Amino acid sequence: MSFLTTLLISVLITIALTPAFSAVALRFQWVDLPSERKVHSIPTPRVGGCAMALGAFIPLCYWLHAEPFLLAYLAGGALLVLLGGVDDFRDLSPKAKFAGQAAAALIAVIPGGVRIESLGALAPDGFLLPGWCAVPLTVLVIVGVTNAINLSDGLDGLAGGLSLLVFAGIGYLSYLDANPSIGLISIALLGALFGFLRFNTHPASVFMGDAGSQFLGFSAITLALALTQGHPTALSPVLPLILLGFPVLDTLTVMVTRISAGRSPFSADKNHFHHNLMALGFLHPESVFIIYVFQAFLLFSAVYFRYYSDWSLLAGYLAFSLLVLYGFSHASRTRRTVTRSGFLDARIAQWLRRLKREGVVIRYSFRLFETGVPALLLLTCLVAERAHPYLRLACLGCTVAILAVCLLRAGWLPGLLRFVFYLLIPFSVYLSGDRVALLSDTLLARCYNASFGAVAVLIILISKFSRRKSGFRSTPMDFLIIILALAVPNLPEQQIQDYQLGLTAAKILLLYFSFEVLQAEMRGKMRRTALWTVASLLALAC
């Protein structure tokens, strides 16, 4: 239950703080201004990193307040958030930034005990790096990856999405390795990222800034090293390279290019992979999506090949890197660019446009979606086990609040319902899990679980055929949600299936996503959904 609570708290805190911090930043003009090197066209607040850090830190301090590793991690992370926040508003010198990053790395290495000592099969059997070598090597790696994530923050949602996939992989591997502390930290970071990315996908209303990107990079490499180096484990020490392979490859490639051109490796330019994709003709969301696909490939490779030999993993990563570099090099030499007709045959595109214009698909799919999603939530609440008295009291309080707002302040209803959904969905799904699992072999349970797949199909149809300019539009983040929701229940570990944790996570993600779509398409007309929500709250409270 601590994992679910941590996820919920981190999501809610981040969602609450991000717009509040953004309003303050706009009031005092703490914004990122457009320039030739940047792709955004309007001043945008750079305060998302502070909201994410608080969203992750608060639940972790409650659950793991006494663990030495956590204290060192929090101290190093807080230092980078503070340093990055100052840099976002004052533009620190590179020397000051590197000094701060090295200090944070030393906190993780010395009191936190994170050190690269074992090279696995890459070194002679039983060989461990001595301290005089392990400490500076670990500091160098932590500083390098921190900057790699920082430099990848060039498009809306890019650094956050990459980090979301990385922490999903670290969290799952920590579960397999029976390391609950690292798993809980990963869950808190996933929740913070999930809350932040709704504001950061293209077109972004807020940026994470250096405070966020450095914090995420430091967190990713510190957790990955602690997982594979911290205690006896069967996991390969090469896995951190696989999990963080794409931003590392991007950073090394850019630096080598700059040095070969006679410039400083830290000078600014537009030679990153995301810049190259846009130069090839890909749109902003398409470039982000393609990089997500690359990172998802590395994530699943790390999970499925985690027990392979270290040399095999290293060879696989080198082959992947060479293919990526060859692809970009070939496209640059031949000066090929993407044409819009290259994505979809013109006749198919014309047929899809006609379907959208006629509105048949959206009309029937949305009617089913509008009724089916609230009914599915109500059914989930009906089959849930008896809730804790505090939760029942919270449900009754939310019921009174919804009815009062419907009668007195209808304009507040969408915001209140969003808050209620984020509370109601995880607890209802969690409390219904055991009863659904007991009936797993029955037709009723199979139909219930299959209905979540039907919801995913309806989401795709609505996003593609909606004719409303202000309606729901799919973003690269939606790819992350769908891939995690579909992948988690199918992970190759029977233990997760036994406890239904994967299926629970997938259901929560899909219901969260479904109500985001519902609110976008309803355009504030939520009275009918409010009545369904009241019925669900009462069902969970009884």
C-alpha cells in the first residue's frame, strides 16, 4: 500500500504545485525567453523542477526518513535543485555548475555509499576497483549523466518522458532484485513526472528548467548505480548504460562533434539528436515520439536481457549506438527530409479525413466512452472491499462537496472532479483487486478486465476523430501512458501476476487517462459525470 500511496501523493503534490509556481514565475517574470537556439516562441516559466522535487521528496521523507542512502540522495538532489534554480534565474558559470554537481555526486558516493566497484565479467573474476579509483570514477559518471539529461531537455516533454521510462525500468528491476527502497524512490519520481508532464507536453505551459533536469539526471544515475552496485545482485553492472544509453550517446556525440570542429565541448549549438530529427522534417511531437521509441527499446532490452553476460549487453548497446549514428549520418549525407505523404498514403489520409468530417466514428465512440468510463469506475467501486473509515469519511466529504458545487458554483466542477478522480481511482482499483483476482477464471472477470482494453481503443478513436478544436489531442506523453499500461500486466514475472500489482497499475493509468480525455471533450459540461462520480463515492463508502 505504501507504493500506491507514494504514487498518489507525489502526483497530487506536483499537479497542485506546478500551476501555483508557474503563476508566481509569470508574476515576477522568471521565465525562459525565446532565442535562435530554442524552439519555443513565447516566454515560459522554468519552475517545474521545483514542483517535481517537492512532489517526490515529501512522501519519501514520510516512508524512508531514517535510511542513510535516502538521506544522502535527498541531500544531493536538494543541492542540485537549489543550484539549478539559481542557474535558471541568474545564469551560473559552467565552473560553478560543475562544482555543485561534483559536490552532489560526492554526497551520494561518501555518505550514500554509491560506488562503481564491480565491472562484472568485463574484469577478471572477483576483481573490485580500489577506493582511489572507484570514488573519482563514480563522481565522473554521476556528473556526466546529470549533464546528459540536462542537455536532452531541448523539446517539450523530452527529458521528462525519457526519465519516466528510465525510472519505470529502475523501479521494475528493483522489485525483481528485492530492493524496496530504490523501488519506492522510483515510484515517487514516476508520480512526480506523471503530474508534471501534463503541463510540459507540446505546447508546454511550463519547463522543468535546470533544477528539474539536473535533479532527474542525478536521480537516474544514482538509483541505477545503487541498484547494480550497492549489494550482492545478479543484475549486470552494464544495465545503467543500457537504461540511460540514449541521452548518454546523444551527449557524447555532440561533444565529439564540437571538439572535431575546434570548439569547446560545452558550447551551445543545435546538433543534438532532437535537433537533427527536426532538421530532417519531423515535427516537434514526432521528434519526441521517435526518441521515446528508442528509449523504450532500450528499456525493454534492459529488462529482458538483464541476466545475459556483461559482454553481450555491452556489444548490444554498441551495435544499437552504431545503427543510430549511421542512420543520422546517412540522412545528413544524402540530405533526405521527411515528406508528409511519406507517413500515410494519400488515399488512406483522404479516407480518414472524410470519416472525421462526417463525424460517424466520433459520434458513436464518444457516446459509448461518455457512459462506459463512469460506469466502469462505478462497477470498480461496487466490487471493492470495505474501505478504511478515514477513506469512507473522505468519500462522503467529496460527495457533499460535489453536490454543493453543482448547486452553487458549477464553474468549479471540472477542477473539483479532477481532484476527486485522482483520489478515488487508485483506492477503488486497489481495493477491488483481490475480489477480481478471486474471480479471475470466470467470464465476468474476463469481461471486466477486457473492458479496460476497450477503453484504450476508444481513447485512440476519440483522439484521432475529434472535430473540436479545444477537444482532446494525443501527445507523445500518451504513448508513454499506453505503453506502460499495456506492458506492466504482461511483465514476465509470475509474482507480479499473483499479487495483481501490474494489472492494478495498468487500470489506474487507463482510468486516469480516460477522465483526462472525458474532461477535455466535455468542455466543462460535467453534471452527468458528477452524478456518476457521486454514485461511485457512495458505493466505496458503503
